[in-house]
Amino acid sequence: MISSWKYEDLGEIRKEFEKKSDFRDIPAATEEDVNLAVEAARIALKRNGGKEWARATGAFRAKYLRAIAAKITERKSELAKLEALDCGKPLDEAAWDIDDVAGCFEYYADLAEALDAKQRSPVSLPMDTFKSYVLREPIGVVGLITPWNYPLLMATWKVAPALAAGCAAVLKPSELASVTCLELAEACMEVGLPAGVLNIVTGFGPEAGAPLASHPHVDKIAFTGSSATGRNVMTAAAQLVKPISLELGGKSPIVVFEDVDIEKAVEWTLFGCFWTNGQICSATSRLLLHESIEKEFMEKLVIWAKSIKMADPLEEGCRLGPVVSAGQYEKIKKFISTARSEGATILCGGERPKHLEKGYFIEPTIITNVDTSMQIWREEVFGPVLCVKTFKSEDEAVELANDTPYGLAGAVISKDPERCKRITEAFQVGITWINCSQPTFCQAPWGGKKRSGFGRELGEWGLDNYLSVKQVTEYTSNEPWGWYPSPKL
């Protein structure tokens, strides 16, 4: 890890993917591997007095970030295919993700350069005998733990700002989808990123993620994943009073009022829940629909849902692929069967499509007659499942929207700008959308409230995650301080 990238032969892994093999082996890191990676990161920060990375200029680091972005763009087609095969998302979505990866590295290259101008920013003081300024320094070695739904993009959301800030990183991608993160390692090697600045360990949570979270020489942890695992990460970090940022689960609402263009609202409702095969923490999977348009809206919603093309992720026009694993497939099916047993109505979907005998495919599912106490309404499914309730008034819609332990995102669809403003201000979430659902840009902050976590990624806020602010104050007067009388010597 200290002198070169340490991973199994990537060529063999690629061959397995090309064959669409049912069995793909990825190296399973141990605690010893994590220790090596952390040590490599610490050495990278100290090398040549830190001048090779941590204490280099932001402009110096920006050159590497732009070179990585160029490599990603150059290999877009290959990376998109690997991403689609690894996690099941449609190829068109994966290609969009790769564009976003390159764009994110470019964006943080710009912020790295801008960081230079912010160094030694003066602080106004009430006493002219002092002057003060602040330094923005890398927080140190950071542990980055990322999920399987956006394998390379979620890694980039953490890696790009961490490197821009001057940190060295240890990335632990999900064991379910690690291949494109290994490809990122190769891209970094090709552009000459100093050894140890980015270290990637693939493996399982208990054997690799847990030792990383509790490592005494890791200065910060950034985690995206389930709320249950997030609590474990938080507990481990707390033992060392280690800063963390958590982006966890969600059960987000989309509120549709009676004044909407129904077809536009139907499409955004579907996109908000079924994008990424429904496997997205911000999915607006709770539809709150004004009762006056229920009949027309639901008829069109079901027709559109049934027309979504389910296919091999690489097939042209695919809009819904398989979920990521057998375990996830069974979990989603269990949610649906429990909803049925509790009295909900499966309006459409909920089964394997007849034309797809292999793969973990689940039809886009719409569930009605849902009570707010039901599991399907309160817990994150992480699959293509939409629950529907109607409301009579704006106040009722807000109450239903906020009646959840989560607080990641929320969407409102209405032609009334003042109503949209009221709803977005009333949502107890970190992200809101008006007349859309799910669009995400690396320039805007991302993060939640309540059990959806804390801290913000993306934008300038994402860079701040990896910076430590140091105050420097100087006494500038030629006069003695004079607090203690001078002793007679």
C-alpha cells in the first residue's frame, strides 16, 4: 500500500464481468489490510514534510483531480458497463453517473484552487494591538465507507473533496459493488497520484469497515449506508471523539396537489421512486395525493408503471433493472407480503416479471389502502415500491409528510409558488424538490435530518467536511502586555 496500489488482478475481474458470470470474486480485506492502508495514508501526509500533498497548494492538488476526471471521461463507456453489471442499474443511468463522477472531480478541482485564496483570511478584532487570521488545513487521514447503489459516484462524493482538501483517504466500498472503485484506483495510479493518498480496501463490514471506523489513526469517518450500520459507525467513532458525517436512510414524501398537470406529476412520481431500481436513500416512496384527483391520477400512474421497460441493464431502453442481490430481493418481497397481510392493496406489480426468469427483478409496485402504522409506510424498503395515501388539506399533507423518523428529502408538486414555498419550509428534511424529484448537483449541499444522519456532502459544504480551521492570533504592539507588574530585579 505504501509504494503501489494493492489489489488483485483487475484484468481477471473484468473478464468475469464480460462473461456476466454469476460468481465474481473481489478481495476481502482483513483488519491487517486496513492497518496497512491507514499507515500508507499517514506516510503520504508526512512525506517530505507534507509538501507532497497535505501542505501542497490547492492548485497542485487540482491538477491531479482534473487528470482523474479526464481518465474517467476517457473510459466512460467501459465504466458505465461495469457499473450496470455490478449493481443492476440501467446502462443509461450508469452512463449518467459516470458523467457526474467526472464533473464532481472537476468541481472540487476548482474549489481546491479557490482554497489557496482563502488561506490566511483576516479576522476583524476589536483591539488594534492584535491581528488574527485563519488557516484551513486538511483534517488528516479520512475513512470513507460507501454504498452499493451508486458505487463510483458515492465514492467520488467523498474522495474528490477529501483529496481537494489535502487529506489522505482509505475508501471501503460496499462488498456488493466494488469493481468501479478498483477502476478508480487504477485511474489514480495512471495519473501519478502520490502513493498512499488514496487507498482502497474491498471487503465486508465487520472485517474491514469496523476496523476502519474504530482505527485510532483515522481522523474522520464519512459514511453512507443504512441507519443501523450508521449507528455502529457513530458508536465506534465516539470512543475516540472522532468527527463523522452520516448519510443514512430515508422514507421521503412526494406531495401532489390538485392543481398539477397530471401527466407531468405522474412521471416525476414514478421517477422519484423507481429511478435506480428504487434503490436510493432519497427515493420519494410515500406519495401523498390530493383526494380530488385520486381517480384520474392513479389510473395514469398504474398505466405508466406497467409500461416501464424491465430488462437486462445493458439492453437498449431498459428503465428498470434487477435489484442488487438475492438478499435484497427477498427483503423487498417480504415487505410486500407483509403489507398484503396487514391489509394493504397491491395495486400493481410486486412480482417477478414473466419474461425475466433469471436475475433479481421485481415489477414496479404500487400499494394503496395503507395505514400510517404499517411497516411498508414507515420503514425504508430500498426497492421499486411506492405507497399511496390521500389527503384533504395542506395541513394534513404536511403532518403526514413529517410523520416519519427520517428526514432526508421531500418533494412537492403544485402550480402555486407560494404553496410550494410553504411546504418546503414545513418539510423536516435536508433536501427539498419543487415540481421534480431526485435531481442532484455536485454544487448543492446534500444531507438529512433526524435519523437520516447529519453533516453535508457536495458543494462548498462537502469540502468543509475535510478541513480543520486553525486560528492564528499575533500580538503586534511594541509595548509589554502589562498584566503582571514588572518585578524589581
